[in-house]
Amino acid sequence: MPSFDIVSEVDRQEILNAIDQARRELATRFDFKGSDAKLELEKDGNLRLTAEDASRLKGLREIIIGRLAKRNVDLRNVDQKEPEISPLGHARQLLVFKQGLEGDKAKEISKFLKSSGLKIQSTLQDRQIRVTGKKRDDLQSTIGALRAKDFGVALDFTNFRD
């Protein structure tokens, strides 16, 4: 039986490339000369932005978001946490990259697939959804229906097998 997987992942290499480009831009921008602004990729894959004040943090966030968008990283998978501003003026913000389908989103997608009326079966498997059907055409119309609806995360379709 034909099948495919629904996943929601961000390409780590594209994130690294965007961070590298943003660091190079940061070094050449006039408004950041002599600044202590930094982009730090943490071990868990999150990105920490650090600047002297809120306005520079905003500029730093605009730079990295622009670079991520140019590298085709879907910004729906980037969770921007609330900026932390200390009484001394130092500002920090965390950008969390969502990998895989979270429980609520996976349930929402599964419920949508069941109510779509297509002759398919869907099963949740470790942060991804496997969709199987008897006909390849059913799977292709499923992909079309999923692309037409916005679930708030980027959806990719992998492992399409006959």
C-alpha cells in the first residue's frame, strides 16, 4: 500500500548558515559598531540573542529573522520567546526552533485527515504522522488538502512510497 510521512522539521544546516550570515552582517553594520550584541546557538538547538538594550535587541532579531527567511527556514517553526530586559538595560531573547509535530498539532492534523472523507488511514509515530491509502491518487489529494489548510507549523511530506 502506498504511504508517506507528514513531518515538521527545520533544516539545521540552514539555521547554521543563517546565523553565520547574520554574524557577518552584525560585524559590518554601523549601528552595531562597538556593540556587545551576540548570537549564540545553545546545545539544545535554541538561539539566544544578547544585546545592551532593547532597541539593539530588536535590530538583532530583525537581522536573524531576515536571514532565516532568506534561507527558506519556515518562520512558523521559530518560536520567539518574550525578551528579558534587566534593570541595567541588558536584553536577551530566546528563539526556539520546533522540530517534529507536537502532540496537539499532530492530533489536530489527524482529526482533519479523519474528517476529510478520503479513503486513507493515519497513525501517529514519534513526532510524525504516517498516512497510508490504497490508491496513490488518494494520497496526493491528501497532500493537497493539507497544503490548503494552515495548521500553524510547516508541513513536509517525506518517504512517499508505492
